[in-house]
Amino acid sequence: MHQKRVTLADVAKAAGVSRTTASLVLSDRGDELRISEPVQHRVRQVAAELAYRPNAASQVLRTGLSRTFGFISDTVATSQLAGDMIKGALEGARRHDHMLFIGESEGSEDEQARLIQAMVDRQVDGIVIASMFTRERPVPRGVGRPLVFLNTVPAEDHAQVPVVIPDEIGAGRAAARALLDAGHREIHLIGAGPALGDVPPLTIAGQERLEGILRELDGAGLEPASGRRCSIWLPEDGWQATTALLQSGVTGGAILCFNDRLALGAYQAIQEAGFRVPQDFSVVSFDDHQLASWLRPGLTTVALPHYELGRRAVEALLAPAQADTRFERVPMPLRARGSIAAP
Amino acid sequence: MHQKRVTLADVAKAAGVSRTTASLVLSDRGDELRISEPVQHRVRQVAAELAYRPNAASQVLRTGLSRTFGFISDTVATSQLAGDMIKGALEGARRHDHMLFIGESEGSEDEQARLIQAMVDRQVDGIVIASMFTRERPVPRGVGRPLVFLNTVPAEDHAQVPVVIPDEIGAGRAAARALLDAGHREIHLIGAGPALGDVPPLTIAGQERLEGILRELDGAGLEPASGRRCSIWLPEDGWQATTALLQSGVTGGAILCFNDRLALGAYQAIQEAGFRVPQDFSVVSFDDHQLASWLRPGLTTVALPHYELGRRAVEALLAPAQADTRFERVPMPLRARGSIAAP
DNA sequence: CCGTCGAGCTAAACCGAGTTAGCAACGACT
DNA sequence: AGTCGTTGCTAACTCGGTTTAGCTCGACGG
């Protein structure tokens, strides 16, 4: 099946030069080592004619560089979250002419260690450790290659790992600001709150979104009108929390959901109770799940920049690790659609 | 940055044997070549103590096998479609102790050729060419490695490529059957139909789903009550088609959507018109998008087995290509939820 | 006429494994 | 004593590149 490839020796022979010369020319060191123009030209021509492609394994063995990165995430499947992140990572790799190994640890440290091992065995030039949900993770030791944490914060503070995470606090502020700007004063939280600390366990995102929201409201001299914490952030939970809110006698105002899936549940509860978005309730949320553009009216949401996150994480592998790039916060842009109106 | 790895030579030296002996022992050919038990034990022990790991680049160079597959898709980002497919591919690779390169061609033949080239340079043991939407594609020539088409049909009939695709005809039958079994006789199609050939261009899936539906209805002596072809299958299109259907005076029956996003639009149109699912309209669809379980009521849909597709495609790379495995149709299971009731 | 210098190229070592051919030591058998 | 066979191991080559050190040749200066 594996037909014979054209090797450097074949090129050298056909061009009537030594392997050394061929190698120098093809790696653009010909001028540096004084190979004459005619010879360079001939080597290049022959290489092109024979469709020569260097054997990467051989280059890796000699140079220790594989032009390959690794990308390990805890989950790959969860919606387009991962898809866009991987897409960004691929773009980052492509820009530097690298390939990308993908691995999925399913949250298991053992599996992650196995993947790191397999990638290091293959001499990857760096590994991104990604999480689909912002959280703390121990830093793998002794990898011996550049490492970047994506959407993940190192558990030990002494650990020297560059980190790329979304600016969730800024996102919280942006979501609150969007409602304030529309004139809302009565803002109900779905998913967490109303007080700082009322967040589901282990989610840094929830914590920081809430912090941003409270800060922005505080700047306007406000507090949330109410807040309902949900242990999981699925549509069903949003539906329940919103239904409870409506049953408490609220007939209008603004609803700030902690993610788009909760917002879907909120839409459903609002519609089933006979209210309308945005006439009765303005809704804003986080993530910019595909769903957000499919709802009627379109859901205004603060986007998780998955693509950017993936791309920057990979590119951070190559960047010289300076102090100021150790902790990169990627802004989360507001996607304004039709779910916010004046009260 | 790259600290020195332990090599086979280090192990051999520490164990007081030759590199040959160490190599034989560690590749389990010790018995075959009569290395004594004590020596084998010592070598293994030393290897473990030094945490020896073979350099994959070196093995690749020597053996030509990389324990690595390539997975090239036209799009990675589109929802969890790709995510689950990649997840399945990862599982397939993991089972055979392989790693997985991911690449995205964005539909460009040039980019795909570049990716194939880069993967072949790295001596991958096989490449899966995947499409997120079933369609015809030319077969890349001269790859020299095992190739499998996933969700993709070779454009040239003479091309010898194993193909893994979902059983869309069976899916069409299953969707129609689900409605017939509930007692429905009046079945409206959203997305394609009512006659064979009324499908959006370039989608094999649409064609085959329709074929399956028509066959199953025909078996019950029926034809679709109506059919509306949509050029794209987004929620907006489903909403428009369903709104048109309702405005034509239909007040109940069954709606068969060609995918879940169309079904979301149908749900929205039905609810906005004051009807209810499933009391007034039963809805069934295809794909089993995450969305399907989030709708109220849950959407009954025929699942695209993305995970299975990904896994089987990768495993097909290793399977000896027999005639009967050349064209693998993966069944699409019905996911019954709450959107179907008796008329 | 010899020494020096630079231009232009190459032999050979090297990366870290896998693999082939064969050697040394020892006992058994003729 | 010589031959043979077996056991137990290793020297040396190979994969396909990169890199170092150095060779050859002609021009030029003294």
C-alpha cells in the first residue's frame, strides 16, 4: 500500500549533487553556505519534477521539532462550543504551518496523562489543555514542552502556565449594561444570584459573570430584583426558574440568564404564560450558542469567543512567554438581536 | 525547553546489555530471539525505572507506521454534528492506540490536498475524508495510504474507496412509520417534497430521506398531504414553510420536517398560530440535534449517528477492505420524545 | 614558486529506534 | 578430538533527513 516516496537522496542523485547540497538548497540555506545559483536552480527544479516531499519523521528525529501541536480537551462533543474552539485552534496551527493532534480526556486525569504522553512521544511542539467550562485544574508536571491552559485556571498558584480565558467579568458588565441602557431597573437573574457567591459549584464562569453583573448594577445604584440559582444550566432549569418567577407575580421587566440554554427555557416559560419577548420581558444571556439566532425574536447574548480562544491558545504556544502574556483575557462581545426593548 | 529523553541506549547501558537486546525485549520479541528470562526481567525493570518511552519519530522512520490517523472534514464548526463525529473518530483511534490529526478543508479542494499532503508527510496510517452533509466528492488520487469516505460518496464510480454513510432511506421510512403508527393519514412535509426529486440541490440526505418517506407512505397506500421544498434548512425556513401551511387552512395533522432546525421553525409557527404540539400537530424530524431534547415537548426525531459514523470510519481504515465493507450504511435510530400523538 | 584565502561543494557523523546476520560458549554425539 | 546444534546475545546496517567539519580548486599576493 505504501508506495515508495521520493527521498532527498533521489533528488540529489538526479541533480548530480550530494545529499548535503540538496538539503541545504531545499532548506533555503544555500546562499548562507555558498551553493552557486545554477546548482540551486537545478536542485529545486529536480525536486519539483520528482514532486519531492521531505519525510517529516526524519526531520523530527533530527531536529526535535515536529511542526505539530496537541490539543486536549475534557469534552469535544458539547455543542459547537468545542467545534469552534477546535476550528480556532486549527487556524492557529495553520498560520504557523503546523498540524494538530486532538485528544479528549473526558475529565479523567489518567486519560489526560496518557494523551500527553502519546503526544510528547510524537514530539509535539506544544500542548493546549482546554476545558469546555472554565474551571481549575492541576498542572501536568514534567511535560517538557510548552503548555497553555485554555478556559482553565491552574490549581496551584506557583504554576507557571500561560492561561487563555474569556473575560467573563466584562461579559457580566456588558449584559447588565445592555439592559440598563434600554432603561430597565428591575432585573431578574436566572441561573445564579442574587448575591455574590450564589453560583453553581465549580463554575468560574458563573462566579465571574455574576460579579460583573453586580458591579455594573451597583454602578447604577441597583441590585438585582431577584435571582434564582440553578444547579445545572439546561433549558429545563431555566424553564422552571422562570415559571417560578412568573408565578411570584412578576408581569414584566428584564430577565438576565446565565447562559443561552437557560434563556431558551425562559422563552418557553414566558410564551407558555402568555407573555411576549421583548414586549413584556426583555431577555439577555451569555454564550451565543447557535440557538440564540434561531429563537424568535433572536436572543441578545454576550458571545463566548470560542474561535478566538482556540486560536490564541495555540498561538500562545509559540509566543515567548512574557509576564504580560501569561494571563490572556479574551473579550466577550455583545451580539445584539431582538430580545431587548424598553420596559 | 526540551529536556533530554531517556533513549533505548540509556536503558541498554543501565541494564548492561546491547541496544539490540533491549529493543528485542521491549518489543516483546525476547522469547522469539531467545533472550533469557533474567535478562528480559532486568531490561524491563530498568526501562520502567527510567520511565523509558520510545521516540515515536524514530519508530516511524524505521517502520513506516506512525500509529496516527488523519481526519479531514469540510467543516468542523457546525454544531455538535462535527463534535460527535470527531468524538467517535477519537474513540476509534483510541481503540487501536492511535492518535488523530484533525484538519478542516472548508470545502476547498486545494486546502484538502494540502492537508492530505501534510498528513502523508507525517506518515499517517490512513485518512478519513468526512463531510458534514452527505454529498459527492472526487476521490483524491495518489495518496498511497488507506482512505475512507465518511458521509461522502465518491464522484467517480470506478473509484475504490470504502464509504461510511448513514442509512437515510431507512431513516425516512422510520419517520414516516412513526406517524403512521400513531394513526396519522394526513402528513405534511416541510423541507422537501411532495414528489420525488423535490429536494434542495446537492443533498443526498434530502433525496434519500424523501425516498424512504415516500416508499413507506406508499406501502400504506398514501401520499404526502403536501410538501414544501426549502432551499436551506434553517429554522427561519421551517417557520416560513409551516406558516404558509397553516395559512392554507390546515388546522391539524402531522408535520414531517427534514431536519431538526426546520422543526424548530415549525414549533415556533405552530405556537404563534395558537396551535399546540402534539395535541393539534404531531411533529417528527431528523438529526437528533441537541435542540430536539430541549424543545417543549421534546422533539421525536431520527438520529444521525455521528458518533458511530466517526468511529466506524476510522476503524474502517484498519479493516482489510472487503467487498462487503466497501459501503457501510449505519442505521439511524428513532428517538421517541413527546411530539407525536394520535390525530 | 609557495602560501593564503575564499568560493563551492561534500564526506561523515548524527538523531533513536528496528532488523539481519552471525559470533561465542557450551554440551552432546560420533 | 572433532563436529554439530543450541542457547544467548551483539555488531552493524537501515530508515531519511540535518549539520559539522573539512576538502579541493583557483586566484592572488609576496
